[in-house]
Amino acid sequence: MKKKLLWGGISIAGLVIIVLGWEFINTLGRTQLQINIHQNKELIYLSTFAEPPQFAIWLEDPETHRLMTVFVTHRVAVGDWEGKANVPVALPRWFELFKVNKHGEADAEKVPPLVVTGATPKDDYFSVRAEVKPGSKWICWVEMNLAGDFNDAFPQEDIQNFKVDEFSNGQPALLYWAEVKAEEGRVFDFELAGKSIWDNGKTRVESVSEGITTAQSVFDEMNIEVIQPKPKLIDRNRM
């Protein structure tokens, strides 16, 4: 009986070693982009709703312009806006690229299905990974909007012009970008590309005006690390 238990234990241990060995070998030659974001909670709490921002992260192949969503908050992805199906003013650029094309229909050839969606992150730090071909080049985009961050330039009610911020958008969504080469160990910083505005069914990306104040500091740390993944039995970042 003891011999059977011993041999059974050895067999299980051997199987575990084989599986772990295979997973280790399986990570060789693989590369992942890890996008790291730090949210400024003090600014978030100062907004009208004190809720974390909605945001989307996607990759663009600079040669083919093929797009791939890495992460988008659940509310934006499924259109969960408390009675409203979609609020494109929240993340205009992502909405334009991944929800509609110039004909108002899904562009299936250029835009593959969503990769990761999730609840709006409430922790200070947020990270998400996407697996890419080693040595490949990408443009990584991040679009962010903090609802209710009103200021003098973007008030909730503009009495002089008889306008009301219907969706409590506050300051417009901001668009960040980084050029990336997938070489292990490298770190890339994001740059502010501009503000994205939804206007009568079309998106405009404009330079950041003086009226944009606190919105620029909601994401106060952002970078991309190129890493080799650790062995995992189930790797959700692999595509």
C-alpha cells in the first residue's frame, strides 16, 4: 500500500515537473507589452461624481494600421450608461474606431473583436498586458475621460450660450500615445496627443487648449514595459 502511494506521489510530482517545464519552455521567445497607469485619486474625488475615469487602450500597427483593443472599461464597451445605449462623447476616438466606420457600421476587416474589458479600475495602479511578436513595432493609444470634472472653460451649465453638458462629460477626453518597439527590457513613456471631441457624429482630435486643467493630471504616471511573460497554465494575455 505504501509503495503504491509512493509511486503515485512520484507520478504526480513527475507530471507537475513536466507541465511546469513545458510552460517554462513555452515562454521562451515570447514578448508582452505591459501598460502601467497610475490614477490620481485626489483629483478623481474632486470631480462631481468622484468615480474613476473611463478609458480605453489599443494598439495600432504603424504599417498596416490594423487595430487591436487591449483594454476598455466595461461601461464604454457595452454601452452601460444608465438608460443610454451609447455615449460617444466619453471616448470619441475609441468609439469612432471600434464601434463605427465612416458608414456607421462595424469595420470587421480592420477591427478585430475586443480583447479585454473590465470594471472601471478603482485602485491607484492599473496594469494590463498584450502579447506581440518580438521586435515588432506598435503605436499604443490611451484615451481617458473623467466625468464631472467641470471647470470655468467646461461648465455643467453654460448660461451665456444656453448650453448644458447633457452627459456631464466635463473636460473632453484626452488622447495619449507612445511609439513602441517590442524589445525585452525597454520602457516607453506616453505623450499627450491632444483632446478628442465628438461633434455631430464625427470625431475631432485637437491640440490641448488652456481650458484643459485637472484632466491632464488624472493619469499622472503612464509607461509601457516590454517583458517576457512568466510561466502560466492559463495566460489570458496570449493572443
